[in-house]
Amino acid sequence: INQKYDLKNGVPWRYNLLLKSRQYEISNRVRAEGIDISNWYPAINKWFVSRNGQSPGLFKNADYISRHIANLWVHPSITRDRINHNCTVLLDILDRYLYRK
């Protein structure tokens, strides 16, 4: 990924991943390796009164994302070596705990 940062107008602060399953377990294992990761991405439609009278399946994409998201921090101060390290660790954890048979 070759991300250009426009510091004058803002920058992204997280890189989002969707995990098929075991979202919190994977994130906890990544965090245990010293990598900043979170799962905060709430489906904001649940915060509004109008949601109360609507079908639960109406916002299925938002609900799915909120249950499967993982966020990695993005900032210009993170070195290329650190990015490579984080990717290696993340891929190893995914291979061992998510994709194992």
C-alpha cells in the first residue's frame, strides 16, 4: 500500500480489516504481540430511535461490519520496518488461529 498523506487536510487513523470469525480472539492475540489493534466500529443505526421500529435485518451490512472489523493504526510515524513486522505477525496469527483446519 502506498498511502499519500495530506497532513493539511487530515489523514486516516486506522486501516480496517474484516475477519471472517473470531474477531476478538484474533485481536487479543495481535495486541499481545505489541501491535495496536481495535474492534471499535459500531453500527450507528442502533443509536437512533428510528431503529427501534425497524426490521433487525434492515442494516445487515452495518451489523456484519461491526461484528467482524479489526482496525490497525495508520500514522506517518510508523516505519516501513514496523509495518512489515506488523503484517508478518498478523498473517502468522491469521494462519494459525483463523485459517487452520
